[in-house]
Amino acid sequence: MNDRKLQQLVEYISLTFFGRKFNHKALFNHRLRTTGGRYLLQNHNIEINPKYYEEHGMDELIGIIKHELCHYHLHIEGKGYRHKDRDFKELLKKVHAPRFCTPLKQKKTQKKQYFYQCYDCSQAFVRYKKMDPARYICGKCGGKIYLLKYRVDGGDKHMINYKSRR
């Protein structure tokens, strides 16, 4: 689905469920991450997260559009358009719009752990961000540090052992 088809769908839903025209723009915003859509107060446009359509289908998209159109029409009329307002909650029930959208599946990000060790005293250091051992010294004895190994999500991914002395 592209922005033109989304615009037509929003206009159709607005006329069908609300009995009013939608006179502004509706478009997909790929930068949205934590929300299904948003109504912009400044220019009255509606932005929709395309990931919800791809992952959950047309029914979820229609629910998100109804929700955002509730914000739109109440704001245009000068009524309570916020989530906490009674007008908003009543209009949601009237048009059978969801209050919240179904969450997206979370992408698992692999966490890396870097294990460093001191040459002299064998003090171990665990870090989640990679560092350049040549720029740091051991806080315990002042010796040189080297990368011992790093681990990704529990399993050893790569073993490095630079035990060459200074």
C-alpha cells in the first residue's frame, strides 16, 4: 500500500464511520517506532506506521486510522481530543476504535560483552561497549590491558588472547 491508497482509505473511513470529510493528508511515516500512528495538531495531518500494516494486516490498520480520526474530528470541532477526555473515549466506543494498538514483535538485539584483562595483575574488566585497550591502563596496578574475549548472547563468539608483553 502506498500513500495515495492510504489517503483514499482514510477518506472512506472518515465518511463511513464519522459522517464527515477528511480534508488533510494521511501518509505513512517509516520513522515511527513506538506508535501505530499520530495526529499532528499543527497541520491536521495523520501519519501511520507502515510496520503495523505489514505485520498485523488491514484490520489493525483500520483500527489505527479510526483512532487517529477520533483525534482529528474532535480537535477540529474544539472538543476534548486527548486520550483522557470523555469526548474522546465516547467517540472511540461509538466507532469501535481501539484505545491502544497491538504491539509489534520485538527485534532481538544481540548484546555483546567484552572481557578485558590486565597483563600484570590479571584484573578482569567487563564492558558492553568496545574500547581501545591501548588508551587505558589498569585501575588496580596501572598495567596494560588487553582484550581477552567477547561474548554475544551467552555464547563465546570469538576468543582473542594478546599476551605479548609490552
